[in-house]
Amino acid sequence: MNARALVVEDNSTIRNMVATHLRDAHINVSEASGLDEALRLAKHEPYDVAILDITLPDGSGLDVCRSLRARDQYTPVIILTARDAESDRVLGLELGADDYVTKPFSVVELVARVRAQLRRTEAQLSPAEEDPTRIELDDMVIDANSREVSVRGEIVNLTALEFDLLIYLASNPGRVFTRAQLLDAVWGHTYDGFEHTVNSHINRLRAKIERDVSDPDFVKTVWGVGYSFRAT
């Protein structure tokens, strides 16, 4: 694949190891060891995925995430955090990070997660096939093949992961899924018991599709269990 990755990590050993494995996977890599360098690269270069260490010598990798989220082109973000830094993981996911990996981590697993993000982006950009599968409920239309969602006649701009989450729920109307089940089905792996990422993505999804996020029409919370898509 001719993808481009931005790797931001101040530890040169970790950064070189990650960059080497990504290049072995035929992914072009730009490296940054600090915040200023990373912001400059993120501002002027397009990337298909970004791997961001949160703790940098001159700031936070979350500022790079904010910069990427301010751009029109969507770039999947994977954040690297210390194992006990739950608040950093939560903040990163709230800012729109797509995934996180805790240190110490397996580089092979990290590359697999990078590939998963690239596949989601590729699927989102793939041209629609004929006779697209459609899911319609009230004023929402989900086109599974073109990966487009419209609500009240307006196209909604969803990330690849938000679309995957929505269509998985909508394809099983009325069924209640736990956060762990959604992690396994949509993300493709578990998060070592940390399931706040589902809440974060549900909140962002609701902000885009619901008329009133406090009383959602489509994605319902089943207290003490998880989430479901409203049955017809």
C-alpha cells in the first residue's frame, strides 16, 4: 500500500522500531521527536494515519491530534500512552483519536492496528457498487456501499470508524450490545477491559445524527448493559 504515516515519539528507540516495521509493511513514514516538528509536518503534509505519543518534551501529542482534526481531510489517529494514564486515553478519545496502544506494546500489534485503520479509510473512499444496500428509518438513510449517511436530507460527515459503528448497530435493530461486544465487532479487538472508547465514539456519532443528544432517536442507551439501534 502507498500509505503515509506520521510517527510522533520522543524516544528514538521506540520511534525507529515503529518506523522500521511500518516501512517493512510498505508504508511511507515521516518521523517527529517533538511537538513543534510534528505540528509542522501535520500542517503541511497529508497523512493516511498518525501515531502519536502523548508525552513529548515540548508539549503533548494531543495538540497534534487537535491539529489533524481541524483539517478537512480525515486522518486516523492512534495514540500511545503509559499503561496507567487512563485520563490521557480518555482525553485522546474525546478529541477524536481512533485507537490507542499502551506502553509497553507489541509493534506487530501496532502495525496490525495501523492496517485496520487504513482498511477502514480505503473502504470509506471506495466507489459505490450497483444496487447499494440501504437502511432507512424515519429521516435517516444509510447507504452501505457508498458509505454515506443522510439525516433529514443532509449528508452527515462520519469518520470510517463512526460509520462502521453506526451500520453495525443499524444492521441489528433492537438488539442490545455491550461495550465489549462492540469493541470486538467494530474495532476487531478488545481494549484490556477499557471500554470508554465506545462511549466516546457513541457521543460523537450522536452529535452528528441526533436531533437531541439527550433524547436520541436512533442510538439508544440501555442502562447497565450497552447500546442498541432503535427498532422499526
